[in-house]
Amino acid sequence: MSPDLFWDLTPRELYREFAAENARRRDQANRDARLAWLAVAIWATTTTKKRVPPLKDYLIAAQAAVVTRADRAAQHRSALQLLSEQYGIPLRYRKKKTKKTKQ
């Protein structure tokens, strides 16, 4: 990626490029692992009749992002803040409800 292209990207586009590069690297590593496993499996079955551990033990799984409720709320809050600044509409903050006590 050229420096000009880098500076022209929005944060969302930049994040997408980072995610795509991570996926490309993971796919290349998995391709190499499959090729190595296949070569060893062919050698093991033709010469020693031993079994090779399963391929899935050597592959890199795509990491699922664990997003907690608090993280999601913070993301929504920051998006609302950004929209508020862009459109000039002030945010209204919710007042916490107080518990009524019996007297």
C-alpha cells in the first residue's frame, strides 16, 4: 500500500485492509501447512505405515472476536458521539432512575 493511499483511507477502510491482510496471511499459512502435512502423510503411509496426526491440529483457525455487552455499548456510544459532532445535534444523556422507597 502506498503512503498516499494509506493517508486517503478512512479508519473503516484501513481496518478492512488490515483484516484482509490478516486473512491473506492466515490462508497462506494454512496452505503451507496443508502441503507439508500432505507430504508427510504420503511419506508416512508409503514407508512406515504409521498414521499422521489430523490436519486440523496444524491449521490456523480464524479468530472469532469476543465482544462483550459493555464493549458493544461503548462502540454504540462512540458512534453516536461521532454522529452528534458531524451533524451538530447535541446528545441527550439518560438520567438514571432512582429507586423509590416506601415511607
